Amino acid sequence: SEEALMRFGGATRRSYSSAGYPNVPLSAPLPNVPNPLFAAVGGHDKYETKITTLENGLRVASQNKFGQFCTVGILVNSGSRHEVKYLSGISHFLEKLAFSSTAQFGSKDEILLTLEKHGGICDCQSSRDTTMFAVSAEVKGLETVVNLLADVVLQPRFTDEELEMTRMAVRFELEDLNMRPDPEPLLTEMIHAAAYRSNTVGLPRFSPTENIDKIDQTLLHTYLQNYYTPDRIVLAGVGMEHERLVEYASKYLQGVTPSWGTGKVIDVDRSIAQYTGGIIKVEKDMRDVSLGPTPIPELCHIMIGLESCSFLEEDFIPFAVLNMMMGGGGSFSAGGPGKGMFTRLYLNFWLIHHEHHWMYNATSYHHSYEDTGLLCIHASADPRQVREMVEIITREFILMAGDVGENELERAKTQLKSMLMMNLESRPVIFEDIGRQVLATETRKLPHELCRLISNVRASDIKRVTSKMLRSKASVAALGDLSELPTMEHIQQALSSKDGRLPRIYRLFR
């Protein structure tokens, strides 16, 4: 009635027509509807990262986030780079063995059933420098999750049956790595092995075939005794009260005797990455990589890299902007600037210089670690075009040290900030960001700090870091039919020249 409408806000007859209340403004509350309650942030500090170090040296880091689910996990400063005194492949095995039977849980199925009660999922990923055990579940099951994580990391059983299943899984993954049409993971392995020959991040990320049968429980326990120590571990979480996480960490991660005992730590490798440069070539017939009525054409894949910097250095941000500016993608890519169509590689190879239509892919990658970094360009083309493709890559490296357009620089910075902020909307990504930063630096740079650093990058910074990078020796990974591949000496000469061109070769017969 009109009396009721007037009682709920003194409304005049102007709107609410769609709700059956004509001529009442939308700002007036609906009749007979309770006033809404909105979630309010009780201060900015409530959602900042908090860090606590326990008595045994283990660090606990968390950030609260609205919602009924949380992500919590354990990150260990342990990866393939630490296997120099061991058989390569231990980290690969530990990744596959994760969330198997423990002192409390008799099997992987029992672990999954426990997580299922709290809507939980689990995952383990190992990289060259970090191993990460993570669980996403309801906040009310936080204590159960922390207890489970502590047991998985500190009390694994490594039964003979589990080890045999892991050997089968590793063999399958190695076969898949060599057969898949996308060679990027294999090329990444090769470029690291070339850039850091036989040291730290150049050690194999995947277990070599000859080591699969040699890795046993004794070897795993010896490795874990040295690297899975509290001072090398961070418990990170997103979506819970920090005090609760610290309480459960103290309860389940302190004073616990791991399954490998408490022997003295003697073999921790603290080597600093030594950049060597070099070339690794794998001759491979790529014609049968993709069978079927429309097979992928035979391609040769080249990746060329130069040393950049570690993520602890100030130049890391300019290198991240440079990598975004180069961008690239496949020749079949579609979409707007968010997919890289206005990046330098995409513009130069397909949108402007149509004579490069024969290139199937040109993409920039930046790998960064706590003591080194590697900026690479990966390109693919028909084996007959390999020499020209290599010259195009070397010329792009030289052009990085040239003039940088104001528009392309601002676009790259905006795109980098946009990608950063969009990724950090995801709870698992926030968790990984917190864990990795605290593991490496004891602190965490918040997104607004990173955005400010990105905004401060100037064209002169890009030219400075590029000039420094071009003084390093080249690293090359080549896969496929390499009959037309230039020599390493010629590639290095091109990267040391003013225009990036390869030395001319004159042949009497072709």
C-alpha cells in the first residue's frame, strides 16, 4: 500500500516498476524485506601477510581471506638443484610419492577420504629449487589438514609397493615427455642444462632413465635428513586466522621425530649457480610426433637464452617488463592485446613482416632463481628455415638494447600489473606467492608494492639490463632436424655484433 511504501523511506512514485511498485526510487528499501548485512573489512592490516618463526626455526606465514575455504601447505627449500651429491631424480620421485601412506594414514586412499570430509583436494609439485605440498579445504578442517600435512612431509613410509608404482609413473612421464607434440618442457630442460652445465639449476629436473631403479628408501631418507629440516621449511596458508595456524604448527610440526631419524645434517649443498653457456642438440625425427588425418608439420625447435638476474636483485622487475614486452606466441594465436598480439615478437613476425609467415611460434620466457636467471626466446619453423630463424632470434636480442617506444613500454607494464593482480585473485596462487617469497627472503612484498616497482621502470632501465645481458655467453637448445643449424661460434658472433646477423656462408653447391 501507499502507506507502507511511505513508511519504508518516504518514497515518491518514480521507480520499482519492475518489482510491482511503480514510481518508487530504487534507493528506497523494499517493503517487508530485512535490511541487508554487508561484509566489512575491519582495517587494512587484517588481510596483510603475517609471519611467525617457531622455536625450531620453521616459519609460519599466512594471510586471511574472506570465505569458507582455505589453502594451506608446506614449502621446502629442496629441489633438483640440490642433488649434486646424490642421484638425479630424487625430487622427481618425492613429488610422485607425496600423499602416500604415512605413520598415521595407511594408504593414499585413506588420506583422500580424510580430505573428502572437509571438501579437500591435495597436490605436490617439485621444481628446481622448491618442493611444495598443498591442500585446499574448508576452514573448519584446518587442524586436520595441518596434522595431515605434517605427517605427509615428516612421516612418509615409502613402502616397496609405493616405490615400484612410482618407478612406473616416472617411466611413463619420461616417455610422454619425449612423445608429446609440445616440446617446451623438454626444451626448458635442455636450455638449463646448456646454461648451467652440471651445476645447480642445470641438473636434471626429471629423473634420468638410468637412475629409476637405483632410487630406494635408504637413499630417499639420506636426502630428506639433510634437506627436510625446520629451517628450510615454511608453512603457508590463505584464508584463516594466523594465530590458529601458528597454534597447529606448534602442535604438529615441533618436537616431531621424522621417519628418517634425527641424524646430523652433513651434506647440504649451498652452491651458487655458475652460468656457463653452451649448446645442447638433440637430433630427432619430428615427423611422427602427431599422427592422424591432419598431422602437425615437421618442425625444428630452437631456444636461445642469455643470463638475466636473480629475483632478489633490483633488475628483476625491469627484466619482467622486458619479457612481457617481448611476449610472442603461436602464428595461429587470436585475440586482443591480452593474448600478446601487440607484443614485439608477435608484431615483428606476423602482423608487420609477413615474410616471416613460415614461423610457427616465437615466445619469450624468463626463468628466475635466488642466485641467477635466464631470458630465452623459443622459436619453431620448418627445418629448411632454421638458419634464417636463428638469425631472426639473434636480431631480436640485439634490438632489445635499442630504443623502446613509450607506448609499448606502458602497454607491457600495464599488462604485467594486470596479469599479477588477476593471478593474485586466486587463493592457491596467493598461497604459493606467500610461501615462495617467505622461503627465499623471510618477508613478502605485497601486490601494491610490486605494482609501484613496475610503474617505476623506465626505457633506460630496459636498455641497461639488456646491454648487461648481451655481454653473457649464449645458451642454445636445439631439437629436431638440425642439418641447417648454425654453429655455436656463429650464433655467439651474431649476438656480439651490432645488427645480430649471422656470418655469411658461401657455398658452391646447394
